[in-house]
Amino acid sequence: MKENRKTLLITLTLGILTAIGSISIDIYLPAFEVMSLYFKVPLVRIETTVTFFLFGMAFGQLFIGPLSDIWGRKLPLRIGLIIYILCSICCVLTNSFTLFLILRFVQGLAGSACQVISRALVNDLYGDRKAAHVFTLLQILMGISPILAPMVGGMLAEPATWKFLFLIMALISALGLLGCLTILPAGRLALESKKLNLSGIRNAYIHCLKSPAFINYALLRAISNSAAFAFVTGSPFVLIQIYGLSKKEFGFVFSFLAIGIICTGLLNARLLSYYGAARLTKLAILIQVLSGLIIILFLYLNGSFIVLLLLTFVFMSMLGFILPNATALYLVAVSTYSGAGSALIGSMSYLSAFLITSLLSLLHNHTAYPMFIMMWACVVLAFLCLRYKKSG
């Protein structure tokens, strides 16, 4: 009984750490318009605060992953969480948009420790099949944040209260820090020398990049994740400005879409024993390709918003299959260098998302086409990655 309780607490702590990156974006999406007025910048400039955060997440993981292999998992995680908390508080205090962008970048750097080390810890603590189930549970727990965060954001997205959203980020990361100090096992221990061996880091990355299975599933996950970030970045403009939803309605719609990811995550946990991670991933991507194409055609025909929303629900729900399965598949391929492998895929995912969101801002034309076309293009590329592996 004690062992089950301990496992549950570990999973919950890892879930909080994994969700920090998502919460850092989802919770303040409904406040974009209010922030635009506060900082006296166009709405499209507020979207760049997501881009800067993603770039920080991408850049930070490249260093923190190998550091966690050398210094152990907990020290970099603690430092990252403390810096994240401080940046969240500073975001509340500043009235300079330039400083706010810098803080978001540093917040992303610090938050990257939560992403890369939580994945590496799963690989340290659990075996192959068990890891896929744990990643699915983490995906379900992480799926709660896109449900609750936009709802909370919608309620606080007012001129007098939007800064409280960043205090909530600080509070959640403080809970993660408490769990890190009291609950989480050490995972991989620090090397005796604790020296930063640059050649060792390079060799770890080379080992990962030479693994065909790692490359395939890493690219697959990174590109699929970018489709989600294209929606996250573009949806405030599309749903609020084009389709006329209120900030609270936007929060509820965003939460509705997130429920689909949780449901498919639960289904994935049950189906893994029967069909395997690779097969389920392939089927989910095929459904995304088809539903994405239908969305674009439906948009062209100026169809009903409700039907468009349902199609988007199907598209986004497939992430409940793709993300946890691809994560387990690529980490198994490089289990000896799980810290470096986790860092590399995390960096690839967020760098890809950074590029996609930057391109989305450049293609902004006051219509919904850039967002939905970018989402569909991402899943087509992901499908091609899968086909490449099959042919190779």
C-alpha cells in the first residue's frame, strides 16, 4: 500500500513538472488582448511572448539534459525551478514590454529543466513497457492544465487581475520544487568528477543522432508537437477576433479541446497492451492528416463554426496517442544517454515550435488560414517521417 502511494506521489510530482511548460503558455492566452492594451503594443507582438518562451525552452534543454547526466537529476532541476519562480514574480512587477520578453526567455530557459529532467527520470525509474504507460499518465495529468489553465485565464483576463496569472505560475512551480525536495527519487546519480566534459556531451548527442529509431520518433514527436503550438499561438486571434468568442468562452473552448487529449490518453493506456505504441502512433497521425485536410476544405467553404470546432477536436485529440508513445519509443532507443536524448528531443520540439510560431506571425493575414494550414503541414511532415522509417 505504501509503495503504491509513493508511486502515485512521484507520478503526480512528475506531472506537475511536466505541466509547467504548458501552463506557462495556456494560462495567459485569454489575456492577450488585455496585455496588448497594458503594454501598448499590437496583439501580434503579444504572441511573440510565446515565441520567446519556446526559444528559451529549446535552447535550455540542450545544456540541462547533459548536465543532468553529469551532476545528477536533482541539482539542475532545483536551480531551474528557483529561477523560474523568480522570473514569474518579475513578470508581475515589470511594465516594460522589452523586459517582459527577456523575462519570458529566461523563464523558458529555467522551465526547460522541468521538461527534460522529468522525462529522463521516467526512463531512470521505469522499464520499457512501463515507461510508455507512465508517459501516458503524465500526458493525461498534463492534459488537465490546458483544461483548467485557460478557464482560470479567462476569469482573470481583466486589466486589474491578469498579472495574477504569473503569480499562479510561481505557485505551481513552487509546488514542483517542494515535490523535488521531498518526494522525487534521485534517479541517475552524479558522476564522481562532476566535471562538465564537452567532448562527453558531444559524444552523447552523436550517439543519439546515429540511432535511426531515435531520429525518426524524435522528429515525429517534435513536428506533431509543433502542430499543437501552431494552434495554441494562433487560437486567441482566430477564436476571439475572427469568430467573436469572449475571453471566458475562449477558455471553455480551449478546455473542451484539451479534454479530447485526456480521453485518447486514457484509451491509449488500455490499447498499448494489444496494439503497441508504434501502430497506435501511425493510426493517430493518419487521422490527423485526414481531419486537417477536411478542416481546410471546410474553412474554404465557410462552414459552420461548431462543425469546424468538432473537426479541430478530432485533430487535437490524436496527440493523446502520438506524444506519449513517440516519447517512449525514442527514449528506449537511447536509454544509455537518456538525459542527452531527452534534451535533444525537447530542444527539437521547442525549436520546431519556435520556428512554426515565428512563421505563423509572419504569415498573419487576419484570417484563420495560416493557423490551420500550418497545423496540417506539420502532421503531413510527421507522416512522411513515419513513411521514411518504414522504407528504411
